[in-house]
Amino acid sequence: ILETYWDKHSVIASTPPPSPTSREGVELLGSLFQGSQYSKLLCQPMAALDNESHQLCCLVLECLAHLFSWIPLSTSITPTLLASIFHFARFGCDLRTKAKTGPLISSTSNGQLNPGAVPTSNGEGRNGQQSEVNKADRAQLGVLAMTCVNELVSKNCVPMDFEEYLLRMFQQTFFLLQRLTRENNAHTVKSRLQELDESYLEKFTDFLRLFVSVHLRRIESSPQFPIVEFLGLLFKYTFNQHTHEGYFACLDIWSVFLDFLTTKIKSRLADRESVLNRYKDALVLLLREVLDRIQFRCNQAQLEELDDETLDDDQQTEWQRYLRQSLEVVAKVMELLPSHAFSTLFPVLQENLDVYLGLRQFIVSTGSSRRLNITAENDCRRLHCSLRDLSSLLQAVGRLAEHFIGEVFAARFSDALAVVERLVEVTCYGSQTGLYDLETAVPSVLKPDLTDVHAQALAALQAYSHWLAQFYSEVHSQNQSQFINLITSAVNAGSPLITTKVPEKLLLSASHLLVSITATVRPVFLVTLPAVQNIFNRITTENQTHRLPQEAHILVCRALSNMLLLPWPNLSESEQQWQTRSSSHASLVAALTREYRTLRGTVNISLRQPGLDNVKAVIQQTLPVLRDTVDSISSESTKSRQICYQSLQESVQVTLNLFPVFIQQPDVTDEMLAFFLTLFQALRVQMGVAFTGQIIHTFLSMFTREQLAASILQEGSAGCRVVQKFLKILQVVVQEPGQAFKPFLPSILSLCMEQVYPVVAERSSPDVKTEMFELLYQILHHNWRYFFKTSVLTSVQRGGVDDTIENEAQFIAAMQAFGQSFLQTDLHIFKQNLSYLESLNSKHKLYHRKLFRTSMLFHFINVLLQVLLHKSHDLLQEEITLAIYNMASVDFDAFYSVFMPEFLNGCQGVDTNQRDVLARNFKLEQDLPSFTQSVQRLVNDLRYYRLCNSSLPTGTIKL
């Protein structure tokens, strides 16, 4: 149909002489594909379709797209079919219809152009409108044709004999790419792309992404495929996009290509240089262009349009996303061409740094105020652009830090040292001159710019902490002066910013830098530096009025704790000075919890007391700091954890004493349980069995059924979070090996099944349910012998699974809870619980246990089959069928001879004859693939019969 209509309408369209554009197309294509047989076809004049033909061709293309979405690539997709589809794909990139739409752009009364106003005085308007419809219709044909192409290209499984088709398809598409990126007197590439239909461009970009991600590895080495020329066209296409989304999508394509190239080079190290040389020019161009695009001095108009205030779903602004995606491409080029990328980036950074470092001469002090003496509007604008660029380039330099460490540390040492020294210089300069504190001519613009540059310099320096750590380990036994100077200067740059008097952005950057130095580099001399001593004094003596904001306060406390708790690298255990560090850490924690520990005397507090808010404030300020301290050493050596617990012991006891007082205050209990959860996860060995038992006993006695019900019913509230954390703590407890916590199992199970489960059973409560079922699973998995005493050895001796069961009622209740969850609509809970049952079967032979086999197995299979019939959990079809198979395989004979007849007899909405057909068609298969097919057929046939029967008049058949 497509061929017929194209040929029929091409005859009419081919009467005018060939246009110069089509000749240009032939030349361009000739240079690429040396007269491929399709080049002539594709350069034919466009067909002029009438309305009816257009509609029919649209329907044909829609049908093809649907077919292509599921049929495999095969001989039914012929070269002529592909050629026909590509003829129609040309409609999307054809601009000649624009000539007819002149009347659509008219002047308004004030002389401005007004697109879309349709004059009607001389009848031109109607024609104009008609041609606009034609233009939209032609674009629609292009979109539908590209949809067909994309369905084909998205298939990763390509038969050997289809590879030539692919090559033809890509040749044809690059003809279109050439048309899209061709410049002539009438149009620049950008204006051409701007005038095309948005949907068509999206489809075309999708095609390029699919081609690069799925097929480039197949085509790239073909001598008939000009990969370098293709990259040239992709380059033009990328950097002439007129929307940000279009540009982002193209950057993604380059990222995929760079990943492909990196993987290829790693797998072919022998000819690394020849592969790189082939692409070097393209990579160099790409790097330069992407760097230019993030700089205001090269691209101000476009960058000014980006929104830097509204956060998207990923919590970043449009400007941040633009910068991040650009820097990802820069970093990937850096991995391939390190020295070239560095020599491109560093001079541009130096240039902007010179401007920034030169600001010192313009600072004028009058009395107590300091002012930046740059006032001319043009100078302020240039300074603004330079500072924004410096901020972006500092981020770029930080992003490249990973390419200076590991195996390449020595080879790139001098480059990295130059960067780090420059960054240290810039951060020290920023802190000494206090540029963030200056009065400026345009405070709303320049002040944030100066603050941002300083913050980005600190963040970039932080990114090099792994390089500094490697530097430290390389030089620790040699001359350390260079390293000591870098660390000392970096700390001196950060220290003055640890105060409430600076913008919070700077405070947080300085705090993060300090944390990285203490956690990653861990220099032994750090704690002796005067700047660090100042921070210790400031934090341990601060009062409420001068207290840092909570986030910064936690970070600085973590850094101070790290210095005293984390083992120093390159030193033996005997050189770690644990005793001194232990007493220092105890003093630090004592100072941080001074107010908190005085609350111990307020256990009998009256909850109406006006000081209650103050007490809550102290709890909510102190516990996050302690929790963070514990969390930061959770994966460290035993010694670090021992010292940490010794320092925290008194505060932990205070928290336990306060817990019953605040049981009715969910916001406080939430904080306390978060602290205890971290303690249980990181320090349960250090806390010891007796104290851990005391904590669990307190919790179990405090959480009454009423208390739990009230909390759970307020979904999403602090009370609900309290119950979640409590269940998480119990999960940690029941996973503990040994006998220490086994006495708590009955009360934990009782809490779970008699107090929590009845409240959540018939409600959605997804958060609490998730944790409750996780707890049930952990109890069953880690404490299987609480229910089934027999050892593996006894089972083997008795020749099978022994079924002596204890605590039967609790086991049955747990299984019923799992079964009940499969009758509800929550997909996440269903998937989680099904995986738990399967796990218990694979690890403990759950389905083979006599109790399960005789009284539960068929109920579970029945429920799962009903779920498949109702199509309520279709996303989990494979998992459900696999579970049914594993349950049925326990005893296939019983499944086929007992369960299936019972199941079919109980099926509503089918007659006896239909039941017999279903039974006959359900083959007695015992391998998984055949069994799966049988189940799918049964479910489909049963649904089909019910649908047919329900649509017949009442009484037609006897059900």
C-alpha cells in the first residue's frame, strides 16, 4: 500500500525540475555512501498526498509500528519495505511546505510580527490555514514512519542475515540526518531544526540513542559505515538543538558513545592508540564545545534562560542538571584523553582564577565596613559572568579528581599537585579576604556569586581527598613537608568558616571538607593543629545562642570524633595512641552531652510543665549527633567501636531512663528509637547481652496494644515511624546467633501476631506491614529450630524431612498472615512475601514440612491461581507461576489427581463441558517451562470461557 501510494503521487510531484536542495543531498550522500542504490531513491521528489491517501498511509504506518513491536526481525521485513518507510520518514524533515504558509505570519497594529494570525480580507487566510494543516499532516507521517524505524532498531536480538538490512537502514537514516543538519542560504541548521515538528525531532533523537546504545558495536567496524562522518553529523545535530531537553537527550547519546569507546579500549589494550587516534578529533571538538556551552562568556544568552531556583524530582534545578550532564561528558572524555582534557580545562580555569584572585586590590575598608570598589554596570556584568564560569569550572575540576588516583597516581602526580595547590590557595584566599562579607554594587547578584565560588572551591578540594590519602600513604616515610603544608593550609581555610557568622552554604562546604580530611586522609598530626584545636574549643563550649545549625553541627562533631576514633593509616596498632585518644573522646562526648545528661533527674517530669519544650529540644539536638557518631564508625575496627561505646555509655543509659516518660510523645520516641536502632546495628557486641536484654525488655513492656494501634492508625505520622523503627530493632535482635536473645522470641512473636498484625491486617499500612513481615521472615529463617527442633544429621539418618513441630500455633498464625497478604492489592507486600516463602522453602524445605503439606499447601496454590485469574498482580506473573510450580512439585501426583479436579469443580462461571475441556488441556507436565505453559493456558482459557458465558443471555447455558 505504501509503495503504491508513493508511486502514484510521486508521478504528479515529479513534473517540476529537480530542486537545488535535492542535488545537494545527492552530493552529500555520495560522499558518505559512494552511490548506495538507495541514495537515488531517497533523493526523489517528495510525494504530494491528498487527504484520503494521507489518512490511509497513517493507518498503514500505525499497523506496521504495532507489528514491529512484537514480531522478530526476519525476512518478512524486506529492503523495499524499509525503503518505503524511509520515504515517509522524509516528510518529517521536509521544509518546503513553509513557502506556502506566508499568509500565516502577519503584522499586528504596532508593527510586530504575529505568527498565527490569519488574514481573511483577500481569501488568502483559508489557503494559509489549509497549508498549515498539510504541514502538520506531513509531519505526522514522518513521526509515524520514525516510530516504525525505532521499533525495529530497539530490538537487540539481530539474526546474522539481518545485519545487512541494519546497515541499509542506518545508511538511509543518515541521509535524513544530513538533511536535518544541512545549511543553505535560507536556513541555518538551528533555524531548520526549530521549524521542524517537535515530535519528529524527539523520535529522531530516540533513533540515534537506540542506534548508538544497541547497534553501534555491530556496525562500527564495517567499512561501509562512515563512523567518523556520522559523529560529525551527530555533533552538528547536538549543538544546534533549540530546546534544553533536546540538548540533554543528545548529551545522553554522547555519554553512551563514550562508554562504548571506553569499554572497547579496555578490551583491546594492544591497539588502544589506533582506536583513540581514529576518534581523537571528534573527542577534542566535543570537549571544547561542551566546555564552551557551560561558560557565560561563550553562551550567556542560553545560560541566562536556565532556571536556578525550582527543584525537580531529583532535587536539582534546571541549571544544576545542565551543568551536571555537561560535566559527565567532560569527565568521560577526560578518561579517554587525560592530558589533552587537562590542558584544555586548566588554562581556562587559570584565566578566571586570576580575575577572582585579583579582587583583593579592589577592597576598600571604611571603619567597620568593607566594600568591593567595582561599580560600573559593564564591569559588574563581566565580573558576574567570570564568577559564574569559575564556579562551573571548579566543579569540572572536582569532577575530574577520580582520574588522578589509583594506577595513574604517579604518572599524573604533577598535574594533580598543581590543581590541589591552586585549590588550597583559592580557599585560603577566600577565607582570609572574606569576600562573602563584602558590600557590593549589586548585592543580590555578586554576593551569591562570591559565596558560590568560595563554596565550590572547598567542594573541589574535598573531591581530591582520595588523592591526598594516596599522597599520604606514598610519602609517609619520606619528606612529608609538602603534604603537611597542603593539609595545614586546607584546615586553615576551613576553620574560620565554622561559625554562625558566615552564609550556611559556606559553613556546610567547610564542614564537609573537614569530614573528608578526617575520614579519608586521616593525618596523624591533624589533632595538634591550632586551627583544629580552635574548632574543638568552639564546639565544646558553644551555648544555644551561638550553636551552629543542626546539619553543620552534626558534621563538625563527626569530624572531631573521627580524629579520635578512626585508626591512623600506615601505623601499627601499638603506635595508635588509643589510651590518649580514648580519654579525649570521652571528654568530647561529655562536653557535647552536658545538658542532655542532666535530664536524668527529670524522669518524674510532669508533661504539663512549661520546660517540656526545652527538654524536647535538648533531646532532639543531642541524639542525632550521637547517632551520627555511632553510624560513622559502624564499619570500623573493634577498638574504635569499644572507645565509642565507652564514651556514650552514660548517654545511652539516660536515653533508656527517659524512654518511658516520653512514650506518649511520638516525635521524641522516634528520635530515641532511631538512636537505639543505630546502636543495635553497630555496637550490640560492645553493649553486651545483659544491657541489650534490659533495653528490649523495656521496649516490649512499654509498647502496649493500645499504644501500637494508636500509632499505626496515623499513617505517615511520627507514631507510625516509631513502630517501624521498633520492628527494625527487633529484626536485628532475632538475627543474632547464639542463645542469648532466644528467651525473647515468644514475646516478640506475640507482639507481632497478637498486637501489630490485627491492627494492620485489614488496612493498607504499607510501611508498618513491610517491616512486620520482614520481622516474621527473620524470626522463621534465623530461628527455624524454635519450630522444628531436628538437626540436619537426624533428618538424614531418618531418610527425609523430620516433622516434629513445636510452637505450632505461632507457626500456623505466621503462615496464615502470609496467606492473607496474598488476598490484598498491595503489589510490593505481595512480591516481598512471595519471595520470603520461596526463600524459606529453598533454605528450610518449608513446602515439604508435613504440617504445611497437609493443611496449607493447596490453600496457597489456590490463592495464587485465583490471583492469576483476576489479573490483579500481572506484573508478578512469572514469580507467581514459579511459586505454584515449586509448591506443586512437592507431590505432583496429589496436585494432578486431587487438587486440580477440586479446583476446577470450585470454579464459578463455567459449565461441566468446559470444565472437562480445561481438565483435558491441562497436561501432566513436571518440568518448569511446560508446567508454566499449562498454567498460562488454563488461566487464559478459564477467563475466556467466563467472558463468553457472562455475555450470553441468562439461562442460555447451565452453569
